[in-house]
Amino acid sequence: MEETAIKYKGETQASKQEVVVDIEHLSKSFGSKEVLKDISLKIKRGENVVVLGKSGEGKSVTIQCIVGLLTPDSGTVKVFGEEVAEMSNEELKELRTKVGFLFQSGALYDSMTVRENMEFPLTRVLKMKDQAEIDKRVEEVLDAVGLLEAIDKMPSDLSGGMRKRAGLARTMIVRPEIMLYDEPTTGLDPITSREISELILQVQKKYKTTSIIITHDMDCAKITADRVVIMDDGEYIAEGSFDELKNSKDKLVRSFFNEAA
Amino acid sequence: MAEQAIPGYKRWLEGIGEQGVFFSQFFRNIFKGGFEWSEFVRQCYEIGYKSFMLVGLTSFIMGLVLILQLRPSMVDMGAESMLPKTLAVSFIREMGPVITAIICAGKIASSIGAELGSMKVTEQIDAMEVSGANPTQYLVVTRILAVTLMVPILTLMGDVIGLFGGFLALNFTDEISFKLYFNKCIASLEFIDFLPAFVKTFFFGFAIGFVGCYKGFHSDKGTESVGLAANSAVVTASLWIFVIDAIAVQITSLLYYR
């Protein structure tokens, strides 16, 4: 983000808001491959930030560091002001109830029905016991993603788009404050991709979450982003609104938008 | 040569360390609150009930075949009447537990390895972890404890069915009543024949469950690794069964048959 960096247009106003995710000088390598090279990013409460980049560039590694699935080689990742790498197991567990993670595949538990998938975090994480309350919450969240009719189906009976919706519902059911989406539209047809992107936006409005969306889908970025960060070769090379970046004079930044066009 | 040997040695030590950590996580989670009883019962059903036919059939055939193989030699020695005793002692002490454990290693360790490996590949274990749930408590503790409990029960049933197979084989050639046969079997057994053999089946069960879970949990992220996890679970669990058996026999011999 040196010469090509574009300032976020709401920077002055947004800077007054609480920073919920603060990444500073984060680096991560796997063997000899350096996938994240000294990246820094601040996410403010209520923002929808899209991280755009080519596949295999390490975009997902950033959000895996946010939930403590991976430990940074250097740099810090702070969520709600607390450094993730220094958290105890109990603190990490507590953090994970506030940060939802939607996996690329949906990651539904395939030995359970959709209903059981929804109930799992309620009974295991929130320790809810009242079955009537559990049923109400399951039905409400499935209704929000339009999957109420599939409540007793097994994940293997669902289409790709339905699996993503169910995965989103399972993540949202604990009402997290931050949502991390790992390639939410990958492997879907354009119509279903658009539906999922619009659903992300609806869910964000309904539950008032902060979102980080990792994607290489330009339509998804256009629909969901308040702010876009472009990643190339392990570095964040540009940052701004979708339209600002689309009209950027930088060749590399423009190439992302031209490829999609 | 020395340079090549070091990474292999390091990897081996890392593996031992990982298994130690995995064991301590398993052990700590047994006593943590919120034991997953419903999943434990489901695993007992999956592991125990669904393995019963296979263990029963194998034990039956082994009992039958052992008698058919032993009979000519025993007849030559004029020790035909010793056939029930020979079968009972060999089956209860050694054949029953080891055959049951090997069958379970093939069926259960591979299925646990493949199931958890596939959950790992499809990010279900990661999803469980990032949701704040405890995958070790839900997936590992329940499976290891269920196998540790079900293998001894399957062995007991396998022992009885194996002896019954021996009775049928003996009845093909010699006339012996069901009551006399089982009286001879039971009279030939002492408590010391039964106890160490029964105790070691708990260790067999633990080894099968632990290896299956460890291999599945630590499989790489790729479809090929699911097959590798299942395969490696069977091979390692089978090997551990023989190692545990050798140690158990040594301890039993030292304590009781000096």
C-alpha cells in the first residue's frame, strides 16, 4: 500500500468509530513460501471489508489468524483490543463466540441434519437447555436464510448454494459481532453467487455485524463492500471503495477489475 | 548419511511429541464438564453393535477350524478328550482377544481414521473449533472411550461364539453333548486364564480408538490423505495390538506362571 494506496473515503469519519480488528505488520510463512508479508489492516465496527486477491495468495490466512486457527510468525492481531496470540484457551473460546467464521465449503457436519447442525453451537457453545427456545432460534435463523423447508434434511441432500446458506445460518445463530467469510461464493453459479452476496448484506444489516469477506468474485465485492483491500503476492497493494479502485490509474489494481469485466 | 538421518529422527520425535500432546488433551477432556453422553452411546452402537456380526462370524470360523486342525494330531496322541480344554485355553487366553482386536482394528480404526480425516479435509473440525465448541471432547473422547468399552464386550461374545464353533466341529466327527463340551471347557479354565486376557482387551480397545482418532485428526488437507489416514490407522493399530499382547503375556507369565 505505498504508491498505489487509495485512502478510504470515509477515513476521517470512520476513524472515530471503534476499531474491532487491528492487524499490524503481520507475516506468515509456510515452509519457504511467505504468504503474508508485513500486512496491516484496521477494521471498524459495522464495516464490510472485502479482501480481494487471486487464489492461493494467502487471503484466508489473514482471517485464520484472526480466530487463532493459525499463529503469526511476526506482527500482532488484536480483536476487540486483545492480542489473539496471547490469549489463553478459555479467552480464545470466549473470543470465538463473538467471531463467526463461514468456511468456503460451508463445513456442515455431515453426520447431522440441518436442524442438528444449527443446534450444535447453541447447546455446546451457548449451553442453551430450553428446547423451545432452541427451536425458536433455529427456525428464525433458517427462515432468515430461506432454508426453513430443509430443516430436517442431511447436508448431502443440499445443493452447493443451500449448503452455503446453512453454513451461514449456523455461524449467525450464535449472533457473532464479527463475521469472517472465506470465499463465500466460490463454486457457485452466477445467480446463486449474487443471492449469497445479497444474503450476506441482509444478514449484516439484520444482525449489525462487522464483516471481513475474502473473495476473488468481483460481483460479490461490488455488492457487499464498504471498503475493498486488494492483495497481491502476500501484500496489500491498494485500499478504497469499490468504485475508487475500479477507476484507479494503477495498472495492477485495474487488472483485477479488467479481468472480471 | 548423518545429515539424512537427522530429519527422519526429528520427524519421529515430533510424532511422539504430538501423540503425547494428543493423549494429554484426550485425558484432560475426559474429566472436563459436559461429557457428550448421547454421542458416546451413538458411538457404542456404531462400534459395538455394527461390529458384532463380523466378530461373531470370524470367531465362529476360527473355533471350528481350530478343532478341525487340531483333531488329527490329538487323535494320534490319544488325547482326543483334551480337545475342548485345548480350544478353551487357547481361545480365551489368546485367540479370542487377538482375533477380535485385529478385526476391530480393520473395521473400527479405519472407519474412525477415515471419518475424522474426511472431517478435517472438509474443514468440519476447524468449523467446530472456531465456533468455540470442543472437537476433542465431542469427537475424540467419545470414540476412544466407546472403543475401549466395546472391544472387551465384543471379545467376550466372540469367545463364546468361538467355543460354540469348536463344539460344532467336534460334533461332526465325535459325539459329544453340548453340556459335556461346555462343562469340559469351563472346568479346564482357571480365573487366571480369563482375567489377564480380559484386561488386555481394554488396552487393545484404547489403542484402536486412540490410533484411529490421532491419524484422522492429524491427516493432511487433501482427499488422498483420508485414504492414507485410514490405511495408516489400521496398520499402526494392528502393530500396537501385537506389541501390547507381547507385553501382556510377559507380565502374566512373570506374575503367575513362574
